[in-house]
Amino acid sequence: MMLLLVAAVPMQASAATSSSSTLRVDLLKYDPYPAEIGSYVDVWIKVENFASGSTEGVSIKMEPDYPFSLDSEKNAIKDFGILPPDRAAIHEYRLYVDEGARAGTGSFDILYRAGDDFTWQKETFEIKVGSTTFDSKGTVALSNVISSPEVLMPGDDGSISFTLTNTAQQSTITIDGESYDTYARVQSATLVGTDMITVTSPPYEGKGVLGPGDFVQVTYNMEISDSIEDGTYFLDLVMIGNSHSFNNNWMVPVVVDSSAVRVIPSVPLVLKNGQADLEFDVANIHPNELSSVLVKMEADGVEFLPQEYFVGSMDPDELFTIEIEAQADDPKATGEVNLTIYTEYRNGLNEHEESLGERVLKLEQVKEDNDSNAIVILLLGAIIAGTAYYMYRKKGLRISMES
């Protein structure tokens, strides 16, 4: 029994390491920036579960180094409980910066684990500490928010870009008799996602300064969850400027709409004597352009030509009419079969395939109208007989005159 217990210890340690490796912790942001000596700084830590299943007993622990200390030791550990796959949790810590600290960089450790039975894993993070802030008075404004695609669908990958502009119009400004420059600093810009929208790009780290009227363009990539509902979602854009008094928090909108291509029959879905030319209206009801639109149909015992109808690009609310020839394998077949309509299209670079459900395709046998055919034959016969009689009479008259 002792040998079995000893042999089980390494296996348990290995499992602990494996479980913790499915978690990832990051320093999301801290405020003020830089942290002020002799004051508190708020630190946001994000823990993410990137495993394929839920992780139970998720917890983190803060262990600060000098010059930082926790506001209370009882706040060092945060238990999150169960963390579903591909989900993240955020916790805010409050640290005090020692009055004797020097301007520079300080660090702290974040320990994390997936349950009490597993060992702690550690990550070290650094934040800047300064006794003074920048004296520049430039103000940064957000503009030209552009999403690509303009309207996203569930499961899409997209990007969102925007412009950060120094709105100052002159190089200096006088406040209370003291002159300041109007440079603006974008020290960092962080786009924070939601439960259903994941931002995959790292925060923007600014370098240098923006003069009056200067701007910088920033782009973030994002992933939209398959289970997201239609609507407008707002992501937090956290910008750290010249100092904590020049920081900004903006709400950046992201629109999600699952509506796409619709295919509507414009003539009855009936095959007479095993064949028909079917006509459909293809409509783009999505708010932005869709490209590579393709329509195809399937029904048991029926062939369609073309097998795939390529429509191409479609603007919002655009309607396109297509005609598809249908031919039954058995020309004498009757009854009803299920017709399934499929569409393929692209929203930006995202490929989508969709089944639009089933419709009923009727197969009918139609008898030819024999009475009408007989009338046509009689009329033709009468015309031929009349012509022959006329020619005969004309020939007889000519012989009589010659005599």
C-alpha cells in the first residue's frame, strides 16, 4: 500500500500542472497610470479558461512586491468557482504604493490554480510608478469607428478600427498664467470584450506624442460567439493619456445581425410530366453587402440544372431572379417530394453555409388535349383539299379556253 501511495504522488502533481495549464491570467489595466507614489492604484486581473470543458474551483492570489502592498491581506485570494470553456473572469485588486518608492517599475505576482487539489502557477506583471505626471494638455478624441464587416454574424471573425486624434489647434495654451504645451500622449488603449465577443488583439502601446491635429489609427481583431443574439453590443475602450486626469473610457458599438440570404419561389413548384422550369427570387436581407452568393437545391429523384447557381455579390435589399430547370428521374412519377434549398455566401472574409428548410415539390401527369390536335389536323386537311381543288379548277379552265 505504501508503494502505491508513493507512486500516486507524481501522477497527481502532473495532473495539477496539466489542469492549471488550461488557465491563463493577464494584467488587463491599472489606474492611475503611472501609479502615484503614496497613493492607491487599482489593478484589474483577467483569468481565462481556454480548455474544451468547464474548469472547477478556479481561484487567483495576489502577492505584491515592494513598493506595493494590498489594501487588506484578506483580499489576496479570489475564488471564481466554475469557469466555462472559452470564458474569462475579471477581478479588481487595490494596491498601495509606498511613500518611499522611487519612480520606475514595480512588480507583483499572480498565482492561479484550478481547485484546492492543484498546485499554484505563477505569473509576474509590472506596472509603472511615478511621482509626477506629464504636463502636456492635449486632449484625445475618438472618431471614425469602422467595423469590418460593417454588421457581423454569429460565429464571424471581424475587426474594428478607430482614430485617436489630438484635438488641440495650437501648440501651447496658458492656464492660470502658466504656459503648457498641447501635445497628447496615448500611452495605451485597451479594447475590452464581452462574454460573447472576444478581443484577440493585444492592447495598443503608444510611442511618442501627438502634436496638435495629429492622429493615430488603431485596429483590433475580434471573434463573435456562435450563440450570440442579434443586437448592438458595446465594448469598453480604455485609453490612458497624459495622466490619470486625461484618461478616457469610450463605448465602441458592435452590431450583430444573423439575417442573410432568402430564396423565395416565384412560380408554383410543380413538375408536369417530369419536368419544369422553376423560378426563384433571391434576396439579400442582411444590412451590408454579401459576396459569393450561391444557391443549390436537392430533392429525391429530381435533378436540377444548373446544380449550383452562382449569383455573386448582392447589395442590401437587392433582389435577383434565377431560373433552374428541374427534371424527374422517372417522367411518369407523381406525388410530392421535399425540396431543400441551400445557400452559401460570404460576410466579409467569413464563409457561411445555410439550409433554408424544406418546401414541397409536386410531380403531376398532364394528359395531352387530343380534341385540339384533331381539330388542327382537320383544318390542315381542309386547307390542303381546298388548294388542290382550286388548282384543279384553274387547270380545267385553261384547257377549256385553249379548246
